Amino acid sequence: MKKQLIYLILVIVSTGQFCFAVNTAEYAVVKGALTIPDMENKEISINTVNDGKPVVIASMPINELGEFSFMLPIKTAGFYYLDYGQFKKRGQLIRLYLEPNLDINVNINTHHTYILSGKNIGKNDLVKKANEIYNDFGFFCDLSNNTTYKDFYPFIDGGLAKATALKKTINTKDKTFNKLLTLAVDTDVEDLCYLFFMMPRRAFPEKGDRPAVIKQWQAEIKFTDPDLLKLANGVSFMAHYFSYLRMNAENPPGRLDYLAESIKHISDPALKDAYLRDGIESSRYRIEEFEIIKPQIKPYLISEKSKTFLAEYEKELYKNVGQKGFDFTYKDSNDKAVSFSGFKGKLVYIDFWATWCGPCKAEIPYMKKLEEDYHDKNIVFVSISLDKAKDHQKWKDFVVKEQLKGIQIMADKDFESDIAKNYSVNAIPRFLLFDTEGKIINSNAARPSELILREQLDKLLKS
């Protein structure tokens, strides 16, 4: 979504406050000041909600006095979110319910509180109370607070009681607002509870030791209300819920079954659509993985936005397929020159690694077994070290000590070598697969430890 242009007509008077000289009947004015000591961020933005995720629609620098001001055209009343760098840190969530003709002052004086005032703040006194509950639960998801379940568990009952008490007061004449704010409170509380259990801690409860209320929240069909997509944490709530279930399941679904299994718990088509789009985007599937899951989930990606997303996603995923591989020449562990062009006529599986890389070394036993099982097949296994030049002998010694097989070569300039730059290798281990003509099959292939690699190799060797 493109950022909207927000036109402001204002006069600055001696008090330093912003005064508007326009008719605000179809607009909402949100102004205020950011006066947190030593605040580094000098910009503030306002977000709307699009399919359950926040989207920036306008931003502006904060002036010398810490002041800011927005005038927003409001076609449909709903939630908007002020962000001054805290939103992504799960800090203060300044959620506002904007309608036409509102004139709101938001003075942010600490990382956790703000003062609300103005000529017409609408229903934002209630929203502010909901935000406070969000912050109460969000405190335990901030790793800088060093909390554990020993702190969180005693808090939960009181936190839930406060949320329940607030929901009883949400009884304005606007039933649409009442329903949405109630949904927001429930979503905040449940979402942050799941998130708590997925973050690193100094101490963890036993796997079965969970608050009773969390067990009560689990349902066969969990997500039925499309209004969830009107909340900025609507999609993240679904993602956190399914991640929590997977983390605590006796037999969790595998990586390639996870999305298809999750949407069995979503009844609303729009929720399925938004959840799957986000899931694909965040899962970083390889080509062969995506080809397996695509038939399972494509029928549920029904919106025009999802269809456009899929087209762009597949275009990016397959962009290197069929291109000619980079024709490198490096020396092997016996100082013999090895060139990529010399492998023509064979499948080529390349492993980028280094002697200092723990995850790389964890793949070595699987790589050895792979080489052993396919030693008489039409495929060559090439391991390219990205160790620094000063560690050349260390690399040679490691090859001998670990009895590494296949073709062992070392790039000339570690991550700055031409081959690493050509394939944008900025993290290892990284694997590539080429066909018998030296063209790319996958520039981010499966690891030796993954069964899907063997399935793919077997299929290619038979063709």
C-alpha cells in the first residue's frame, strides 16, 4: 500500500501548539508531543490496519519541541496506531480509534505512558485502558525485563481480571466499536500469552505446566471472526497460536504440513487467506518445498492480493532457475585446480561452509553419508570453504582430520570471493544444485540432513 499524502494547514502560536484552520468534519486530527528524555528516534508514524497487519500511511519528523501533528481523512472508523520506534519492540502500543471530527492530543512522556486530551477524543479513553492492559501483558514479552514464568504465572489471574473488568465497561452506543474493542482486548491478552512461551528465558516451566486458562483457549475451530483482520496483531495472533500448539504438541506437524494443518482450525475464508499469505512469506520455502505445499494451500488463497502475491513470490523463487552457473576455478586440498566447467555432464551439489561454522560442521556426517550412498551415481559433491586466507592450512588439516570426501576446495577471498558474491552468500551453510548442463536447479537447495534432498536427487538421476 502506498503512503497517503497528508495535507496540513496549520499555524504555530507562541505556546508551541499546533492550531488548525480547516474544517475537520471528515478528518481526524492527532497531534501531541514526544517528551521522553534521551529519546533517540526523531520520527513518528501513524499506521492503519490492512488484513490484520500494520501499514504505515504517514510519517513525519518530530520538531525541536518534540511536537508532531497529523490530519487524516477518515472514510471508515477503525483502529490506527502511533509508532515512534516502539511498536516493533512490543513496547507501548498507542492504539487510537479514529472517526471523523476527532481532535486528539497525545503527549508521550515515558516509554510506557501517555496523556490523552483534546477537544474531541471520541472513545479513546476506553481504548487507552485497553492499551494499558496490552502493556501489562507486554511487559513479560520484553526480554530486557528478564522475567520468567515464575513472574508471569502469579500475574496472569490479576491481569485477566483487569481485562474482564474493562470489557464490562465497553457499552457505548456504537455496537460496532464495542465488539471490535472487546475483540482487541481478548486478542491482546491471548496473543501475548502465547508469545511469552516462545521467547528465550533464563528459566522454563515443565512442558505440561501451563496456566489453566491457556488450555481453555484451545479449540477445535479457533478462528471464525473476520474482524480479527481489523486489528494490527490479527495475523500475528494466529501465527503465535499455531506456533504455540506446534511447540507443545506430542506429534507436531512437519515443516511441509504445518500450514495445511493450521488452516483446519480457521473457518473464515478471509482469515485463511491472510494467514497463509503471511505464512508463506515468513517460512522461506525452497523451490522443492514450495512445490509440495502449493497444491495443499493454493485453493485457499482466494483474494486478488494473494493472487498477486503468489505471482510475485514464484517469480522471485524461480528467478535463478535455468541460469548458467558461475564458472569458478579454485584449488583443492591437494593444490590441484578445480573448475566448475569440468563437471559438465554431471549433477553438481555445492556446499558453502567454513571450519569455524558450527551448523556447517553439524551437516558433515550427513554429507559423508550422502557421498557414500551416491558415489557411483552421476553426481559430484563439491564443498567450498569460505575460511579466510590466513586459515588455509587450518582448512587443509581439518579436511584430513575429518576425512572429508567429495571435492574439497577453498575460495580465494572468503565471503568477498567472486563465487560468494555471485550467489549472494552471506550466511552458511548454504547449498546449491545444478543440472548436467551446469544450469541452476536451486540456488538455495535442501541440506544433506533433509530427506527431501534425497528424494529430489533420486528423481533427477532417473530423468
